[in-house]
Amino acid sequence: MVERICISINNICNLKCRYCHFLEKNSVENTKKLGYKPMDIFKILDNVKQYVGHYKHIFKIGFIGNGEPLLNINDIKKYLLYIKDYENIRTYTITNGTIDLKDSDWAFLENHNMNVGFSLDGYKELHNLYRCGSFDRVMKNIQKYKNLTRRYPTLNATIGAESLENKEKIISFFAHFDTKITFSRMIGKYGISLEQYREFMEFAQKRLSVRNGGFDCTMYGGLCGVGVNNYFFSNGKVYLCGNCIDLPHIKNSDTGFFELEKIALKFNRSKCYKEILENQSICKNYQKVGIL
Ligand code: SF4
Ligand code: SF4
């Protein structure tokens, strides 16, 4: 059963983070290959409504993808209004924290129960190294969010080689926030190995409340969830996950979830499916490996 989707509502960002794998994938060459085009997000939401109407289960929608979602705050507000009567549909987004929303916009997200996560990679020097010197702006908006909602947002930190060298300092930094931290593994050309990441997580969870486990993504400390319960919608297409947008798409974005739930993949889920395919150098066509 499909339980979660991410919808990429734009392909633009105001930052150029050093490790951004969307920027890597959104090179001119890939832009042509991926064939960017607008997507009918209301149609996707209609399909979600129909699906949860049938199963009555909790369904999570992440408005996150190939860019900074809050650049399209007015669109997000329309989507939230469109699904507001469906209690089973939960929503979240992750922002780079540099967009100065009006207080009324933050309040709107809060009043419509959207969980907002902020990307914050750690103490100032480290965050600035990875994320375009944005630390002060991000911290200002985190504080603003806290003042309005009376709690810290969830925080998302990407762990790279420099983070591993400074893990004590990172843990001490995050220990000041009374919130859950999602540590994700840096992938791509600056990436670290799954083993290095898991070692870091073991260390971190001794002192912090961290997100871990479940069918989700090995980048977030869980098992690879592709083809189990979640999909990624972008550019009018459905992909196995956000990291798989340079692999063949699965279906078009107007496909209903009763159709998507039929997809079943078998592989060792403690590994990243995308990396398995890359290591086998056969990611051009799923049929060649007999998995799909
Ligand atoms: S904020 Fe996110 S999408 Fe934008 S450049 Fe950084 S990692 Fe990429
Ligand atoms: S294929 Fe890799 S990046 Fe995608 S969900 Fe699985 S573990 Fe995560």
C-alpha cells in the first residue's frame, strides 16, 4: 500500500549548496533528458483523496523535491486548502530556511498542520561550508518559527566527510535544540559511505533524538523504501525516489495509486537500490535486471 509521496512543486532554488544532488542531476544535459514540464498537482491530490477514501489510512505528502518549496508558498497554500477536509492526509515540507515568509504565511502552514523541517547542517562554519554561507539567515528564521509556534521545527542535517571529522562538535550543537534531528547521508561526488553514515548515527543517537529506521531511505537511517510504500512525483512523472530521477520513470503523474500499489521490487533493503543499480552499471533499463 502506498503511504507516502513527495511532490516536487518546482525546479528552482535560491541556493547552490556544494553537495546538492538535484543540481548535479539538473545539469543542462539532464534537463533535456528529463524533459521538464509542468505537472497537474491537483490531479495527484485528487488521486490521493480517492485512495485514502478507500483505505482510510494515514497518507503523508511531502511537498519537497528538486528545489526550494517555500519559493512557491502561494501554491503550497492552495494545495493545503484543497486537502484540508481530509484528516488522514498529513503534510510536511523541508525548507533551506532562507525564505523570509510573512508571519501570516508561517501561521497558515501551522494552522493547516504542515510540519516544516529546516535544513541546518550544524554549527556556523560547517553549515556555511556546505550551504552557501546561509547560517545566520537560517537561524533567524528558525527563531522566528519558534516564536510563532512555541517550538523548534524539526531539523535536517546532511552528514559529509567534514561532519564525520567534527562529530562531537555537531552533536553538542544540536543538543541545544529540543527537537528531533534527521541526519541524512551525503551522496553524490562528495558523498560518504553507508557504513560511515551508520557509524555516525550510532554515535549521534546516544545523545540526541534522531529519526531512524523503517521503510524510508538508507540516506535517513532506514531501509530503502522504493517500490514499497512511497513514490516521488516530478515533471509530470512518477519516480521510485527523489534520487532516482535520472533513472527511467515508473508512470506518469496522473496514475492512480491503485495502479502504483501493484509495483513490487525485491532486493536487499538495507542497501540503496539506486546504488545497487549503479554498481551493476545496468541502470538504463529496469527490465534488464528483471526487477520491474
Ligand atoms: S537548498 Fe536544497 S535544493 Fe537548494 S541547492 Fe541546497 S540542497 Fe539543493
Ligand atoms: S534508492 Fe537509495 S536514495 Fe532512493 S529511497 Fe532507496 S536508499 Fe534512498
